[in-house]
Amino acid sequence: MEEISFLTLVKAYPAFSRQYGEVSCVAGLRLDTESGRPEWIRLYPIPFRTLEHDQQFRKYQAISLEVVTHSGDRRPESRRPNCDSIRTTDSVLSSRNGWRARRPIIEPVIEQSMCSLLHQQQDTKKSIGMFRPREVHDLEISHRNVSQEKQLAAQAWAAQPSLLAEASEKPALLKALDLIPYTFKYSYVCMDPDCSGHTQTIVDWEIMQFYRRVRRLNNWPEILRNKWLNELCGPERDTAFIVGNQHQGPRAFLVLGIWWPPRVPEQLSLP
């Protein structure tokens, strides 16, 4: 085990694992590197909804925890966390003043393009990265079937009081995970001059929560597209995608999260 200082940037919506139950994948930057340059780290598995309240960290919050090389995951950035060791800090990078506190840490890890990341994956097995898309064409929304088996598994897992606080005489029950019956995908071209385009599924917890808030409205697809396409990827935003690949499909990258501060004056003057 090694203790690290970690800045959380993205949390994937929870999924079910036969081995671990309901867990999330978390990605961010290790801050205490020998070089002084932040390095990407993937933490899995994290049973986020059953962590103690004071361990439930926010995006852009620095935490410390113990990790070990993940024996079941050969991706170089992957670590298995000791969730009992998670300690949150008061250091949450603010979005005020054009995300000024975040930029010095985040901007050095922004890469040239998605195509460049695919080359690096082939050469060095790199599995996480961040880049600015050249043009985002669409946010695709498609229905997917959620099996009854998965729904029953979610309900059964949430009903286990032993997963929650031990001190309570009347154990609290966790609400069953809401399995989202839609898939959201960005289609875009990256900055590589020879890019022929990419289409990638979004697994960010935030888009799933946004869908849950608006899904009862008749025009929810329009509302969701307006937020995640027109606002987050709009011309006044310095948009970048944080992506990571799948363990079983190393060439298949997913959009883990979005970086979308306002563009600074010198960027606004660009065509």
C-alpha cells in the first residue's frame, strides 16, 4: 500500500460488478509525484454511495488515500483503493474567476487530440487523457434495455442493511440504484488534422443525475441536449473531454467528464 494525494476530477455513474456489487470508477490526478507534474490515476472499485458521509468527496476536492497496483487491471493508471483510508480535505478548487484556481493544475495535462491518445494507447498502453475537441457535432440519445435481472440485483443490493452504518439500532436502507434506460454519446472531431471523427459514450455521473432531474418533462431530450451540447460545448466555453478506455476494450474510450470553463480573452479572439 502507498498513500497518495489525489484530486478528483470525474466519477462514473455506479454500475454493478459480480465481484464488488455497486461500485463507481473515479479518475483524477495524483498531486504528490516526484516530478511535481500531476499524473492520471484511476481508482476502482469505489462503493461511493456507501462510503461514510465524511469520506464522500466532491469533484475538484483533494483527498488522501492508500492505493495498491491493481492486479486485475493492467492499465498503467489503475489502482485499487483502500476505501477505509479515504480522508477528505478542505481543499476544493473553486470555479470562481473563470476557474482560475483549477487552470494551473489542469491545463498542463491537456493533450493535443483524441487521435494522439489512441496512438499513445497503442505505444504505451495509456488509458486516460484529456483534450480539446475541434468541433462537437451532436449529442446522441438512444434507448437501451435494462434487464429485469439487473433491476432486481439493484434492489437486493440496496436492501442489505449490513452495507450501511453499523452503529444504528435501526439500519438505514439505501435507495436502489436508478438504472438509466438511455445512452448518451458525443460525436465530434478532435484537433488532429486527419481526424475522421469520434463517437463516444458518456458515463459521467453528472449527466445521469441531470437526466434524472428532467426526465418527467415532455421535452427532456431537448433540455438535456441544450445543457450538454449547447452550453457545455458552446463557443464561449473552453471545452475539453476527459476520456478513459475500457479494460476489456483498450481501444474503446468513454467520455468520463467535461472540462468547460469560460474561454479566456485570448481564446475568444480566435476564430
